[in-house]
Amino acid sequence: MLKPGINDLFPTPVMLGKIGDDIRQQVADEILSDEVLINTRAADDNDILFAVGNEIVDRFRDTVAIPALDDYMQKSLGLGLRDFSGYKVKAWVTNFNNFQSLNLHNHRGSYLSSVFYLIAENKDQGGEISFVDPRSNANRGYNTRFGQWFDNVDFMPSTGDYIVFPSFLYHYVQLYAGVNRLTVVVDLFLYDED
């Protein structure tokens, strides 16, 4: 319902949070020490990282990733995972090294996406995640002085940060010039019986 004054008609909620240092360090150490874990990448609909059956990674899933996704849903929609007949998560590792970036994309098919920054040091070395205005062609015909309405939104992560957002939101990672950035990306798929 619209109210007098300025109204935000099409919000796209994004949630920032922090990972506990103990579990973050344990998962980072485990991934870096295990060739199978460090080489997981987004592939198909299979859950690549969590399917490995690693006790520490599974604890991260159950005590950090899934609660963060559930918290986002509760705070932005008033719904939780319990309000759906089922869900699954798909996760993989990204390990950025010097002079890497990631092209514009979204996470088609999932409802929510999240990035957990296990290692994100080297401040001022780039590597921001940039979110693009989801209103397709909204800026068409506007004078450039209205550009701030359509600017990308950048987030510079630190070690221990996480971000949760709707999967339709197009984003990319800017050129990273640091030594090492280790993340776990988790997508949430929801199911409901009709």
C-alpha cells in the first residue's frame, strides 16, 4: 500500500552478516587442505560441496549457511524454511587469486543465493561484488543526471562476512588483485506441494 511521501516500490532486500570465527577458520583450513573440496565448482544441479560428506563442511552447512538463508527469509518475507514442503542447497567453492574476476551472471533456478567469505583479506585490492539494478531498461530515456537511480551497488567483503540475496539479482565480481580470497557460494532451492 502506498503512503504519502516517498515509497520504495520495488525493493530487493540483501542481507549482510558475520560468520563466527571458529567455524569460519575450521572450514577454511579444511577446504584449503583437501584437494577435493578446493576444486568444487558450480556445475549442474548437484550439490557439489556439501555432497562430499565432510564433517566440518556439513557442520558449516547446518549451523551457518542454512540458518543464514532461513534468517533472510524470515526478516524479508516473514517466512521460513519450515513454511515450505522441502528445500535443497547447492554449494561450491571459489578461490580467487591475483587478477581474477567473475562475469555478470545470476543464479537461475534457485530462490536465494549467498556468498560466505572465509578468507577476504588484502583491503583495497579490488574484488568487490557488484549488484546490477534488476529493473530491466529502467534507465531508458533518462538524462544522465538521473544516473544515481540506476548505479550498481558494490560490496567490499572482509574475512567472515556473508551476503544473502535473491538469485535473480545479476551480479559480478570486479578484478581482484590480492593474494587469496576463499568463498563458499550456496544456492537455496525451495519446493512446495500445490
